[in-house]
Amino acid sequence: MEKMKNILAINFGGIGDEIFFLPTLISLKKEFPQSKITLALEPRSKSVKDLTDIIDDLFLIDVKGKNKYMELLKLVFKARKGKFDMVISSGGNKLIALLLFMTGIKERYGYNTGALSERLLTKTVPLNKNQYACDMYHDLITPITNHKTSLPEINVQPQEKIPNSVLIHPGVSKMSVQKGMIKTIPAETWAEMVDLLIEKGKHVILVGGPDDKECIETIRKVSRYLNSDDILKQVQNDNLFEDYYGKTKSLKDLGELIAKAEQFICSDSAPLHVAVALKTKTLVIFGPTDDKKLIPQSELVTAVKAKDKCPIKPCLWEHRQTTCDNLDCLKITAQDVVEKII
């Protein structure tokens, strides 16, 4: 293959999905070092560009909005105008092949979704969802390159570790909560976790994004060490607590803080995937989602799960689009987590 390519990659989803997709783009760049890579993604995930130099340009396509089909037509027009040599799409919908065909791009790669994809795409690959998501996406380019990038790589420089530190990011996206996807433990449990870690003599750092305001406020209110100005001042003077909520202004800022932490505790959310890229030792709360698909096999990442006996766990996205009312899979205590902290 020629070594100069103008490549369009299409990957719709949240910021976590875009981080999962980075190894695919990195391997493409290794195969075609002089290439220009444009990523078509949802506007809510555009901050992924702050984490990498691999992406040269973005097409923002709001497929979750009211004008989904107009947005897809916009993508087709942009793709035709862009004079791309190659397009790769992660979509599993049977009509993705038709969308790629409409772009007029000569080389088209995607998942095998049936006869239409086999007829309209240059090459298809099987869609294997029963593996780590980075590997699932990376399968798309096996017909193109032998390069294999296993984990995300992001542009956060190595940081000096804060001694004895445990960084806590309790939140999940507000969109997932609004859609009934409960994926983490209650704020009260996170507050108890903060208290237990302080009592253990750890340097606890609390962080969160705009979506986490209510959760953070509850933690501050419920925690025995944070709800009193005098006690809070004392634990801060003893170097046992820092409040970083509102101080990280971007995903890259959060990445730098994660890189400074000796250990990180979070929910199944985008910060998890940043931590994986930075190789920070991480504990992740898992309930209804499948940890085997969302974290790599690594001694640096541990899934903390309830000892429930739900017969269909993990269920979210596998058997249902929202979580159940019982949430037995999230009956995880603060002690369950803290006992795993070194």
C-alpha cells in the first residue's frame, strides 16, 4: 500500500468510546506515518482531541440529536468534499455499509453485518463484542496493518507521584443517569470511603467534573471529616485531604492529576480509561456492566464487584438498556473498596 493516506475514521459514542478507539488510530498512523487522520464523532466527545496528536481534524456529527439523518447527510457531504483515500467505521448497524458507500471513498472498511456490507465495503471483519473494547475496535484495521497497539496512549507527561495519595473520582456522566443507567454506588458510600481512607492515613484527593456536582456536595455533607470547617482544616493541615473539585478544567487536566496519584478509585466512566492509558494503579466500581470488555487484563486495574448472585449479570447493554430497580450488583460497601488499597 502507498504510505500517504487521507483517512476518515468514524466512531460515534461517548468520550470513553473515543479513548477505546485511540489504539486503532495509533496503529494506522504507524502504518501510514505521513497520513492525515480525521475523526467523525459526536460533539460531546470532542475533548478526545486534547489527549492526542494522532487526530488532525474532527467532524462533529450529532447523531443523538433531533436531526440524526440530516447530520448523517452532512457527514456524507463532508466526506465527499474531503477527498479521502480510506474510511473506517466502527458502527455495527447494517446500514453503515451504505453510508460508507455514499461517501464515494475508494477504500472502505467496517464490520461484517451481512450481505450489504460484503457487497459495498472493500473489506469486512467479524464484530466480536466479547473482548476488551480496544481490541474490538482494533480488529477493524487487521486487513490494513500488522501493527498492534493494545492500550490507549495519551499526551500527558509523566508526573511526580504525590506520596501516599489516593485520588477519588466518584462520578458518571449525567446522560447515563438520565437514561436510567445506574453504574456506581451512592454518594453516601463514597463519603464513607473518604472517611475510611483518611483514618487509614492516606492522602485523599477528591475530584469530579460538572456532572458530578450533586454527588460531590453530598460527599462533603455526609463525610465526618469534610462537613465541619474546623475538622476539614485539621485534616488538610495533616496532609490527609485535598479538594480538587472544579479545579480540573479539561480532560487533560484530569489526566495530569491521575498521573500524580499513587492509586485511583473511580466508577465505570471516562476517567477510568484515562487512568488505563497512564498506567496508574486503579480500582473500578463495576455493577451492571461487563468489566472484561471495559478494562484490560492488567495487574494495574482491578474491578471491584458485589458478591451478588444475579443470574443475568452483567446485564446493561447485554440484556437491557437501563438498570433494574434492585441494583444488587452495586451493593458494594466502602470497606469492600478500602480493604483493597495498599
